[in-house]
Amino acid sequence: MKTFAIMKTETFNLKEGTKTVFVSESVEEKAITEKEYNNIIDSSPFFRRLGGSEHHTKCYTSKGYKTYQLSSKNPSRDVKVVRTFDLDI
């Protein structure tokens, strides 16, 4: 298993009584392979069809033009997950 990137996952919950303010709940870091990275990135259309929101932020990295940050919201818009990929390892 060759490490492709380090994925930092931040989970946010909607602040009580607001519509757009999120409060951080947890932060995790883990090493992922290229196959796992591709599965995460390629699953966006599926989650969009379910009603969720997916936003890719791309830039040029040492591994090419890749998504380095993926922001996801669930269909009810009360939980947001931001995945940041450190591709330059």
C-alpha cells in the first residue's frame, strides 16, 4: 500500500438558530492510497443525485491538476464535511 496523499477531514455542524454558521466538531487525519483518492473524488455525482452538495477546489500539484479540497453538505444542509488533501508528500 503506497501512500498517495494525507487526507484531513473536518466535520462541522450548523450552529443552533443560524442558517449559515458552522461550528467545528471533529478533525481527523489519515494516509490514503491513489485508489481511495479517486473513489472519493469520483463519487461526487452520486451524492449530488441524492440531494447533497459537493464542491471541488482544484489546483496544480506535483501530481498534476488535482482536487485538493472537497466540501460536502448533506441533503438537509446541517452537516458540512471538508476534506483537504496534501498531495505533495
